[in-house]
Amino acid sequence: MKILFDQGTPVPLRRHLGAHFVDTVAERGWSTLSNGDLLRTAEKAEYELFITTDQNLRYQQNIAGRALGILVLMSTSWYRIRLRLTAIAAAIDRAHPGSYEEVSV
């Protein structure tokens, strides 16, 4: 799966997603894009999943009918996120175009 990490998503998570191709917003040079433009750009670049820590995204953007899934991690803390790797991996496996899921950490 082709995954894009938003700015607040801890990059060390990438090491635990070995079967997936992961880029970050910063690596792509998309750090200045607003959420709406970022989601559209990610879809055009054929990303299948957007992982973010922005808990307000679903209130700020129309997420219905998206060409990519959205996974929200409810913390930016790598210490807390690494304790939930199994739940995160399961959520990634469930992701599909237009899906939205939050993983509490």
C-alpha cells in the first residue's frame, strides 16, 4: 500500500510498516499545502492511505468519497504510538478508498 504520513505523524512508525511504501508530506515538499489541497494532491499521486494526527480533519474536510483512506492516530507521541503498533497495523489492513478510522493511543 502507498501511504502518506502527515506532518505530525512520527516518522519512526515507518520502520514498522515494512510491507508498505511510505512517504512523508515533508519529503514530497507538500508541507505548505492546506488539508484540502493536500488530500487532493495525495489522491492525484495515487496514495492509498493518509496517516495523520490531526483529530479535527474530519470536521474540516469532506472525507466522504475520497480516493484514499484516512487513518487518524490520536496522539503525536512516538512513545505512546509504538505501544499500539498491532492496532495500527490492523487499521491499515482495513483501510480502503474513502475509509476513515481513528486509533486511540
